[in-house]
Amino acid sequence: MRVEVAGAWLLSVALALAQPATAAENSGDYGANLSKIYFAHQRLLALREACDQAFPAQAKSAEKAYAAWQKRHQPLLNELDARLTMMIRGASKDEKEYVRNIGKYEGSIVEYRTTHRDEILAQPRDGFDQVCADFRNYLNGSGSDFNREYADELRELRKRKLPK
């Protein structure tokens, strides 16, 4: 049974890497729900990186806005990391495979974020400065509350308790 769950989760992660925006269509799928929220954060980081690269003079204000957002969301970000680690550990037969899997998935996550950032930067520049300004405002506003935006997915995730 554990192998079947691990295999299903690995497939879920692979699908999420390919299409993170639609990964959580099945609200009962733990891996898909985790992927949806986790990759929303990665897309947020990719946009921040793209804006910083395109407008280096505004990078300090973006850093400040992200730091405030991150501080508000730190418990959630820690929980997501713990849940991802728990799933990778559960999908690994031993410590050696766990270490290999952690490296593989961390590399895939960074690759996803880098690819997403590059796709953003490849778009026409008309209005991109406004997109970045709106992004900074989003980070500072109440609309950027992942706990509210992903409440359904978090409710499903939290049905599975984290080890203490």
C-alpha cells in the first residue's frame, strides 16, 4: 500500500511540475493540493525575480514588499515545506533514496521557477512596469493572503496531521 501511495504522489508531483496551475482540480488529492499552493509561491517568486531583473532600481521596494508578505506567511511556508518533506520521506525506501529524492525535487522546483521567470521576461515589455508595481501592491495588500486564497486546499491538507 505504501508503495502505491508513494507512486501516486510522485506522479502528482510530476504532473504539478508540468502544469501547476491546474494540478489541484481533484480537491481530495493531497499531492495535488500541496502542489497547487507550493507552486503558487514559486510563481510569486518567479514574478518577483523577473521584476527585479527588469527593473533593478525597484528591487529594494520589491524585496521589502516580499519580506512583509513572507513574514505574514512564514508559518504557512514552513508547513508547506514540512508537508513536502514528509511526502518525499514517505515515498523513499531509505535515507539514501530520501536524500536523492530531496535533491531531485528541489532541482525541479528551482528549474520550474527559473523557467517561469524566463517566460515572464520573454513577454512584451509594454506595461510590464505596471505589472511589477501591481505585484508589489498585491504583496502588501490583503488580497495576497494565501491562507484565504487556498483555504479549501489547506483544509484538505490539514486532514493529514504533521508529525511533531
